[in-house]
Amino acid sequence: MYFVRKLKLGVSDQLQLLSRAAGKLYSKTLVSFWRVVRKKGLWLKPATLMRWFPNDPENRLHAHSADAVVQSFFASLKSWRERRKTDPNARPPRRRRYYYKIQWKSSAIKVVDGKLRLSNGRGKEPLVIPWVWDTPVWVEIDWDGKQYELRACYKIVDAPPKGEKEEGGVAGVDLGEVHLAVAHDGEQTYIANGRLLRSKRRYQNKLKSTLSRLLARKRRGSRRYRRVLASGRKQLARLNDQIRDILHKQTTRLVSTLYARGVQTVVIGDIRNIRVSATRVSGTESFYGKKANQKIHQMVHGQARHYITYKAERLGMRVVLQDKRYSSQTCPACNKRNKPKGRGHRCGCGFRFHRDGVGAVNLRRTYLGLGPVVGVMASPIGLRFQPHALCSSAGRSHPAV
């Protein structure tokens, strides 16, 4: 398991030169590969091009950094070949790069006297950055739209052992569209409120619609067209940052709460194929309806699942995926299936609870193989978004609540 630490670097001449060298090497790799395909009909392997181009034309990069640039091109090529199996409009990597991301492998990374030294090869000046953390296994520097950003990748060595299932220390997590996530640990239910996230999504949709109307009235390529386009990109980038901030802080607080409760295993409902069913067509109407289709396709369940997974594993917790079918419709008390209306689940046997909480309870029950729930369940506890909460665990043993 890996986690990433980010650091803003600003702009410097050395970073510009290194990024430009990586861009030249990427462009040479791209041009040479497609030229051989066009003239010889051969698809070269990464090892061949790494031998052809051991470094950039100015010889500014570390040898392994140059190899990483070539490998990045072939990674894009592999991604295109996989995607075109389902998307006939997928396009291969054909665009040359003036600037490109700079990558350093572990052989070129050292931390000495509180400074991160990124080697650029023998006889060349290394990139030195003030550093208060451990030595990463991979470093990447790329342009984020305003300045250069460093991304340091760390590998978690002490992964949690995959032991036997235990009743204690297991929590079920149900991901949803209305609420970001609902967790149940056997005693208490926690709801990560998704109200603000949905509000940002709605505003994002309205903004895209407004920008589309404004652009349609402008001549493409004109000064006013470019001005509206730049303004739209700036506003959408700000919204994306806000959405990511909400996801980070809500998932951090949820994982921190479960960790403080002694949870060792997190069982997440597997809804990775929900968009496949949403695209099915029944007659002339979409399977879920127009509005529901839009909400399902804009769910951030994949990103939320990723955040919960890596944050839980950093704390030594085990994360598993559990089939979620009918988990919100099955009564935990009598196992009868009924379609809930609204946010509440009401069963004929008298059981009543939050429908997403029922999903989390059933995920945990299915994983542990437990029987029906007996007695009255405690009311759920809401975890509201706190804008000033910390979501980085740097310098602490676990994320801040």
C-alpha cells in the first residue's frame, strides 16, 4: 500500500530546465515509436526505446529518470489499448510535450540533514528541497496549473495481517449518493454527512450549463471566447479543489472515529458496477430515470472508497470489499426484503432504522456471518463537515479528528 505527500515548490529555472528536458525526451520517444509503427509495422518494446534514448538531448536527467519518461509513454499506450476495448472513440497518445513531469526513482533519492536531494546524474547539480519527513520511494514533480508541485510516494511496509474473521473490531461502511458514507461497528452507527458535497455538485452542473450557453454565443477562438473559457476553467478548478477537500476531511474523520473505536477490519460495500446498470435502457426510458442517472454517474464512490482504503491501511486496519446487493432493502431483524421509501427503513416486524445504516449493518453481518439483530439499535451519530479540520497525518500517529 502506498500514500502520497504533496508539497508546493513554486517556479524556478532549474525546475523549468528539467521539465523541458523531460518534455523533449517524451516527444522523441513518441515520434520514434509511431514512425516505426508507420514505416515498419512494428510495435517496439519499452526496453528498446530505453536503449535508443538513455537520456534527454541535453543530458540533464538522471538515467533512471529518463527511463521513467519512456515508461510513462508506454503506460499511456497500454491504457489506451485497454480502453479501446470498450470505447471505440479512445485515442492513443500522439501529442508532443514541450514540458513534462520529472520523476525520480529510489536510486536517485536521498534525505541528508533535513534536505531532500534528488540526483540528476553524476557531475550535475542535484535538486535540493527542505524536507522534514522520511525518505520516499518515488518522487514526481509536475505543473499543477500555477506552480510546480512535488508528490512524494511512500510505501507502507507493515501491512496488516490477513487473519481470521473476528466479531469485535469490524465495521461495515455503506457508500451512497445522499450521504458520503455510513459506518456501523456493531454498537454505533456514524453518518458522514454529504449535504455540502451534493450542493457543490449541483453548483458545478449549473456552472457548466451557464458556461456552455455563454461559449455558444461567442465566435470560437475570439478574445471573448478565450476569456469566458479561461474564467470557466478557473471556477471549475476551484470547485474541484473544494470537492476534494470535503472528501478528504469527511473520510479522515470517519476513519479516525472507527480507529478510536478499536475497529481492525473495514468492510466496504462493493458498488463498482453501479454505473453499468444505470446505463441500461428499458424501452425508451433510461433504467433509473434521467435525474437518478445523473446522480449515479456523478457519485464519487470510487474516490471515497480509495480515500477510506489508504487512510485505514495507514493505521494498520484491514479493508475488504463485500457484495452490496439488497443490503439496504433487507431487514436486519427478520431478513425480509422490502423497498424503503425516503431515508428510513420500516419493516412489518416493527424494525425501524436509517436505510443507509441498515446497509452498513447488513454488510457487517454478511461478512461475519451473524444472525438477525435483536433489540433496539442506537440512533446514528452524524459527522458534519468541519472546514478547518486537518486531513494530513504528517507528524502524528493517526489522522486528526
